[in-house]
Amino acid sequence: MVSMHAAREWLAAHDARVKRDAARDALDGLAAESRALARDMEPHDQGSNAYTARAARLYRDTHHPEDVNQ
């Protein structure tokens, strides 16, 4: 039988994974949208969207790293 403490730990870890994955998906979407917008813009206007895409990926990788234990 699983103890309540172990069950709470598992649930907390599961919730953290779900939140991390949702945040990574949202940031991936922001980066993809920024890249798509940059492709449709004049070359001199592409910089801000390219910066936003890089910043979103950097924030994702810094604050919501992939789980290497999966």
C-alpha cells in the first residue's frame, strides 16, 4: 500500500510536470508565432519578432527545462 506522503509527493511531481509542459508549449507557440510574423515582414522590421522568438526560447529553457528523467 502506498503511504499518503508518497502519494502527495507523486501528485506534486505530476502537477509540476503538467505545469512545466504547459508553459513550454505556450512559449514554443509564442516563439513560432514570432518567427512566422518575422518571415512576413520587411527585412528591416524583422528584428523585434526574431528577438521575441529567441527570448521566449531562452526563458523556456531557463525557467522550464525539459525533464531529463523521463
